[in-house]
Amino acid sequence: MRGEYAMEPSISIRELTLKFGALTVLKGLNLDVNPGEFVVLLGSSGCGKSTLLNCIAGLLDVSDGQIFINGRNVTWEEPSQRGIGMVFQSYALYPQMTVEGNLTFGLKNARVPKAEIADRVARAAKVLQIEPLLKRKPAALSGGQRQRVAIGRALVRDVDVFLFDEPLSNLDAKLRADLRVEIKQLHQRLENTMIYVTHDQTEAMTLADRIAIMKGGNVLQFDTPNEIYNRPASRYVAEFIGSPSMNFVEGTGDLSASPRFAGTHGDFALDGYAFAGRPAGGPAAFGIRPEHIVCGPEAQAKPIHLDTKVDLVEPLGSDTLAWVHAGDQPFWVRMDGQSTIRPGDRLPIGFDPARANLFDMQTEARI
Amino acid sequence: MGHNKTPAAMPEITLASRGMVDGPSGPKPTKRLSRRNIMIYGILIVVSLYYLVPLYVMIVTSLKGMPEIRLGNIFAPPVEITFEPWVKAWAEACTGLNCDGLSRGFWNSVRITIPSVLASIAIASVNGYALANWRFKGADIFFTILIFGAFIPYQVMLYPIVIMLREIGLYGTLWGLVIVHTIFGMPILTLLFRNYFTSLPEELFKAARVDGAGFWGIYFRIMLPMSLPIFVVAMILQVTGIWNDFLFGVVYTKPEVYPMTVQLNNIVNSTQGVKEYNVNMAATLLTGLVPLAIYFVSGKLFVRGIAAGAVKG
Amino acid sequence: MAASRPNQLFRNMAAKIAAIPMIVTALVVFVGGTLWTVAYSFTKSRLLPKWDLVGLDQYERLWGTRRWLVSIENLFIYGVCMLVLSLVIGFILAALLDQKIRYESAFRTILLYPFALSFIVTGLVWQWILNPEFGVQNIVRSLGFESFTFDPLYNAKIAIYGILIAGLWQGSGLIMVLMLAGLRGIDQEIWKASRVDGIPAWKTYVFIIIPMMRPVFVTTLVIIASGIVKVYDLVVAQTSGGPGIATEMPAKYVYDYMFGGQNLGQGFAASTMMLLAVAVVIIPWAMLEFGGRKRGT
């Protein structure tokens, strides 16, 4: 994380509420983004992530709360006055203008001096490597080039804050990966504050300094990708991040001095587990990621080990996924791509509770 | 529901300043009567009044007696409401040839419209289906001609059709007019159905073929049940179009089978006798009643229909 | 599998049979009828069509007839005004309705209902409203403006504008609906982008939205144009071409000569001229619209 605590946040959202009639889309949401930070708003569709971004941009009027950008209260400001640039999913380029026209239209309208406009366009075109395209129209560009132009339009505004609304969703997989790298490089070079909305966890994990996981108009967890992956704040977050999803064993947690977890297949000590707060016993779900399960002979070395039978094998080349079960408890496990395992085989698995997560069955919060 | 932020990830300064800071907060205050809104609603209301005036004038005039019309202005509501003009328009108004009112024209229009609508939709939907799913060599050429035909001024084809109808002995009859309506409805309706059937998933058609269904089997058992909305749209388009037709009615039928629009025009513009404006307006309203009723009842579907009919090419 | 390849002619036989009405209509009525009329426009057919070629005689007579010249002039005035005004009015109304206003559907219903009415009904209502004895003129006069004159249908000089008022009333709702559909088809993110760029709404309409709606405008233009050439019922109902021949239209000329004047040759020649006028509008449009693409429509 780049931010230093003494700095004033670049973007600050206070108790933001947005209602469409009877429907509350954002519920008293708070968020602080440090200067130069790359924040990804991640969630499934309808979680309010795009709505939040549109509120920050000023494209939606909020129902309650405040928005600060660079210390200035912009809650009532017009989008063009907020000091933001925005990149859209559909690129939203003006189709009958050339690339250059697209980059300059807003500046000309704001009566920026000609020399200044030329300078900014030249700089943006250089950064984004779209110099040869300046005289072309959007229709004559590929999807990736269009998105670069769209980024350019935000760039020439010379602002500190960039907003991205699912910018890569309309591109094919290969191009998406390429542009993802470019956006990351762009951020490293410009050091602007960026807020990036996506439903793609790979984009979120790779790009973000911090990820805000959203659900139902709330931020469930706002943390570094690493922290979100290793210590998800709730069962929802744990399931949302990671593919295949985390395995859960339901049972009871005994969280006394020597904490234990009792599932249907015996109980075991939770040695080395990092508890989130005051442990209280009760019904709990024990979660372990497929990639944290060790298979085969080495499984015996792990604190917890089980005997399972293989139901299904999915070779992916780089690794192999297997769907196994112990009794009626299924697990996804991830193992080496060269594995020769076949359905019906016996497979010992083992894991370390230090890499696991325990969730309260009632509140779904991490214990 | 709470914000499960770990302390490490929460910059301290924001914890300290968690409370609301002074300054704008909540929704941007907008005046309900901003200048922009006054302008928008003002223009729309004025324009709407202009559009409503003729309907209003028709109604009030048709409810007045002739003496009142001669005295007052056309916008004034009737002092004494009378339904006499309506009765007269329906049953007694003279066209120059006979004096049995619009009722004859109304029933003629009904007898023209129903078979014309059914025939044109049946033929056009099968055509559209054949074009969408059973493409055969040359189909596109005929279809293109058909669509261009929609733009040819009817005047060019009026007389050749007179000859054709005369040859088959239907000139001047109701059925002749039905054929004419079916022919001239074909381009738009075929396009409408073709586009609709093309938009249905092709897998459905393929699956039915694999299951051994033939041309008619697929049409009746797969396509028809899935296409109710488009049939309704086509029906609205045709009923209003045929009901409102004047040119074909006047060219291809004789006075006994004149449709309502032709008869209405003859009543109102007949040069004999004293002009009875109230009867004229009642007659005009009566003629407009069927399409108006369809319009107000079908709403969105009507709009879809005319949009489809309008975007001919 | 091993069966011999079936005869091409009998493939999709049912589809071909089903398409017979379409083929007959296209070839016999549309192509055949049009060619027949064009061919007989070069004859001196009077009461009945007669294959008696007279070259361009009918056309010479046509263009020497004052009534035809007035018709063309009327069509021109009516056409240009109708095109410009209905596009402008239709677009402005659509843009107003697109401002996320309340009661949008009520306004739309009101603006479109005249389109459900026939030209005959339209013509008769406006004949009544524009009647100087009872209508608008009378009312304004009774308000104290004694010298106020507004009698378009009785004044040969402006009669065609009386028709125009009725035509606009009947047809502009449709244009509004088409334009509204066009506006709704614009990517909402374009509007967002222009707001972030700080472009005022009117500038966004003029420089971004209207150019983006070019196809809608072109299609609408073609619709209005092909409707204008066919204008007949409205004139018949509203003025019967009068006063005098002040509101004659080509379509009425054709009808009168074919079915009233018993001069078929003139009717054919006049209708061929109408066809020509439509072709001048349609062919460039069709080439523009479908020329680039492979398949028609």
C-alpha cells in the first residue's frame, strides 16, 4: 500500500446513501481512498459498485451523505467540475469525431488555450501510443485501441482522479489481459488515484492496491488483495474470491484456550490459526482453499489429514483440479498439473489450520 | 451489515474525521419549478393542447344543435347537449345517392376489414416464415422487389389492378377490395414477420427439423405459438390502415359497398342542401372511433406497429 | 445417407409454394403493373387503354397543363415544409420527452393519437376549424380584432398551408415516436461522457447526438417523403383541390384523369412522373443504406 496515514485522503465518501424510489441502492456507505492509490470496487452485478462510481463522478445525485475529492466537498458539483476523468465500458467515444476530436472536444468547450490542448493531446497520445491513430474515427479502431482513446480522453483532462467503469468487459480475453497490464503500467507512471469497477476477480487482484468487496449496497471488506484472499472478513467474501471456491466443512468450534473444531469427520486442534477477535464457541464453518490442500503422500505431514475418494478430475495443464469426497463431505483440491490421478482413486489429503478460515454460522463473519 | 474493516487497513485520520464535515450534504437541492422544468412542461402542455383541440372541437360541435353553432364559437362547450346529430349521422345522413347514414359504410368497412386483415396476415406471416427459415434460391430477389413495391406510388398500379380485377370479375366488389388490401399490406407485413422470425433462436427451428417436423408443422406448432405479440402488432397495423383507407375504397368499389371513409367524405362534402356541421362532426367522430379505440386500448403495441409499418425499407 | 441428391427444384417445395402469393404480387402487380402503366403512358388511351403509341405527347400535354404545374408547385411547397417542420417538431418534442419527465406516456399518447385517424377525418376536422365563418378567424374577431383574417382554405394564395397545418397535426406524432426511439437507442454512456467533459446539453445534441442519429433521420426522411408524394385523401377531404385549383396535388390529378376525366393516358403519364419523383428519393437512399451491405434490407 502506497498511502501514508498522515495524508489527506484523495477521495472520501461519508455515509453515502442512494435511493431509487423505495429501493435503497447504497446504504450509508463510507470509503477513503489515499492519494495515488488504485482501488477496485468488486462485486457481483447489482451490488452497487457502478452506482457508487457514478455517484463519485457526479452522474447520479446522492440521496444522503457527502463526497470529498482532494479535500473539497463536491457533493453538489457538476461532474466536469470535480476534477475527475472517466472511462466507460462501451468506451462512449463520440463516433463522428476523430480520435483527436474526441480528446479535444471537452477542452475546447472549456476554452483551454490551443497550445495547451495540443500539448496535452501530444502527451496523452504518446503515453497511450495512439499517435498514429489521431486522425482516424472510432469506427476504424479495434476494441483495444478504442479503449485506449477513451483512457486518453480522461488523461487530457489533467486530473488527479481516474474512474473506470468496467473498462475491459467488452474486450476478448487476450486483449483484456494485455490492457490490464497497460492500465497497471499507466498507474505506476502517472501515480493518479484510480477507482476501478469490475466483476472480474482476476482484474481486481492484479490491479488493486486495495479492493472494496461490495454486496447489497455495502462494503463488506476493504483491504489489500493479499489480506482479502488470506483472511476474508466473511464467508461471502471467502466464497467470492478464489476459483474454484473455498471448501467449507460445517461443524462446531470450541474456542477455549486450546481451540478445536469438530466436524462430521472427527475433530482437530486449530493450532496456529489467526483469530480475528474474541473467540466464542458455537456452530462454525471451517474453510480451506483448494490450493491449500496437500494431496498424496505428503498429506500425512500436515496437522490435519483425511482419506478421500476421487469423483472427478479436471486437468488444466498448469494444475489439475479434483473433486473428491470424504464420507459425504466434498472437497475441491488443486494439485500439480502432471498428476495422473483418475476418478475412483483413493487420495489422502491434508491441510494446515493456519491457512484456514473459520466463519460463524450465524453472522457469517470470520472468527 | 457492518463494515468489517481491519484496523490495519483503516487510515487513522479518517477514523478521527468520521463525522460529517460541514458543507453540502445529501441530495442536490433542485427547485421543482426550475426554469428548465417550466420550459419543458410549458412547451409540452401548449403543444398537447394544440393536438387535443381538433378532438375537442369535434366532440363539442357534434353535441350542439345547428342554431347554437351558427351563433356561438366552435370552442365553446355546448349549452344544450343533444345527441340528435349522432343519430342522424348514423342513420339518416345523405350521401347524394341515398339517405341511410353512415351505418351502411360502417358495416361495409367491417366486412372489408375483417377478411382483409385475416388474409393479409395469414399470407404475410407464412411468407415471412418462409423467408426467415426456409431460404431458397431467388427468395431474396422477390423480397427486395416486394419492399421496393412499398415505395411505388399506388397511383402507378391503380389501373393495372382495375384491369386484373375486371378480368377475374371482382372489380367493384367487396372481395376485390379485400384482394387489393392483401396485396398492398404484403410488403410491410412480410418484412415485419420476417424480421420477427429471424430474431427467434434458430436452434429452435433446427431442433424441430431434427425432430422431423416439416414446413407447416414447424409453422403451426413452433412459430405461431411463440409469435402472438407480433400477430397482435400486425393486426393493429392492418385494422387501422384498412379502416382508414380512402383511395382503394373509392377506386375499387361501387357506392353500395363504399367503406366508411368514402361515405363520410361524400356526406360532408356533398354540395346539396344546407351544411349540418354538427352532423358532419358526429359522422367524422364515428369514423375515427374504431382506430382511436384501438389506439387507446393497445397503447405500446400500437406504437410498435406503426413504427414497424413506418420503417418500411 | 446414400440416397441420390434430390432435384434442386423440389427442395423446400412447401416453402416455395407458400411464397407464391409473394412472388405473384412482386412480379405481376408491382413490376408488371408498373411497367404496364409506364408503357401505356406513351399511348393516347382515353376511356379505355389502347395500344396506340404517341411518343411523349402525353408528357408534353402534362407539362403544358396549368393544373399539373400548380400540383407540382403545391407538392413542392407542401413537401419541403412538411419535411423540415415535421423533422424539427418531431425531434424537439422527442428531445423534450426524453428529459426523464413525469407523465411521459400521457404526453406521448396525446401527441400520437392524430396518427390513428385517417386523412379523411383529419381533413374534415381542420376544414371545420379553419372555416372562417365559425372557426379560428371568427373567434379571434369576436375577441375584438375585427380585421383579423385567417382563412387559409378560402384564400388561394395560402390554401396549401392550411393543408400543411392538418398534415403536420396528423403526422408529426409519428416522427416524434421514431425520433424518441432513436434517442433511446443512444448509448447512455455517451451522455455521461459528455457530462464529465462538461459539454452543455444543447451542444451535446447538436454535435454528438444528432450526428449519431443520422440513420434515424435518413429513414424518417424517406418515410415522410414517400408519404408526401402519396398525399391525396387529405386534399380531397379538406379542400377538394380548391379554392379553384389552389390545392391540387399530383395524386389527385392522376385519379381525376384516370377515373373522372376519362383520359387514361394523362393519368398514366402523371403517375409515371410520380414514380420518377419517388425513385429520385428512394434509389440514392437505398444505395446509401444497402449498397455497403451484402444482403438487401
